[in-house]
Amino acid sequence: MRAPVVTQTPGDMPLNTSAQAKARSITLGKISAPFGVKGWTKVTSYTTPAERLLDYQHWRLVQQGEEKLLTPLDGKIHGKFLVVRFDGISGRDEVAKLTNATVVVGREELPPVEDGDFYWTDLIGIEVHTVDGVGLGVVSSLMETGANDVLVIKGERERLVPWIIDDVVKEVDLGKSRMVVDWDPDF
């Protein structure tokens, strides 16, 4: 098993934990602000690497419960953002209306991962147990720390457990929505 890949769920985003919600749509980014006057916009990408968001031919933008389907024409990295231009949008005022919209795709649109890799979104909501069978709670989110990714597990209290394959994370069974970790439940 390797580290979780590709899709990140930002800490400030609401999490969908049911299998049905996961099957429908995955948030991959957020429209930040207009960029220039010719219809370009800044986009915060939740994919790794950030430009992987440009691999999707059509983006569903969700804003205040409404959806709009747009096709990115051009895009590139600009600092810590992507800048993107959409088909049919040519001015700053038009793109400003998209500010704060989330970029979602259907779960089925995500490319398959290699055996032993996982999308972060697939780990959200699975039960975590120690090797001794003690339930720790469920994965509520993950975070990058530089050294290794960290699972945020919420149960009777919150625990931060490093995503270290073989040493800490012993087993992940997405079908059973269960993970086994070698972790002291008192820590």
C-alpha cells in the first residue's frame, strides 16, 4: 500500500461520508476570483498535482445549489493557483459570477488508481480499528504534513494517526469500509 493519491478533501469543506454521496460527485477545486479582464479565473485545485484538474474535459460548477457545466479551454499554473479560461465566458464580469463555485466531477470520472493506492475521498468515513480490535472511530479527513500524510480519526475523541504503510497502517479494506492500524488507543 502506498500513500493516498490525487484527490484531497480540504479541511474546511464539508465531507460526504455515505457511499451514495461518494458515488455521485467529488469536489476537486474551487473558483477563487477573476484573473485579468479577458474571462480568466483563479482556481484553487484540490488535486495533486494541482494541474491534474485540467485533465477533466467538463467541469460541473456548483454554487448555491445550482449547477453549471463548463468546458475549460486553457489553463496553467500561476503561483499557487491555476488560472483557467472557459468556453463561452469572455469577460471579467461573467467570470466574477462564478466566484466561490466548487468544481465537482462524478466519482466514476476519476481515473483508476494502482493497486494499493487510494483516493483520500475513499478513505473518508471508514472505520478504524487497532490490531487488537479496539475501535478508534472513523476517518474524518486527511492532511499533508510534508513528512507523511496524517489520518484525522474522530471517535470518542480526535486522533492524528500517521499514514505509514506497514508500520502503522496494516490493512485497508474499502469494501468493508474498515482500516486496521497498529496504534495505541490511549495516544
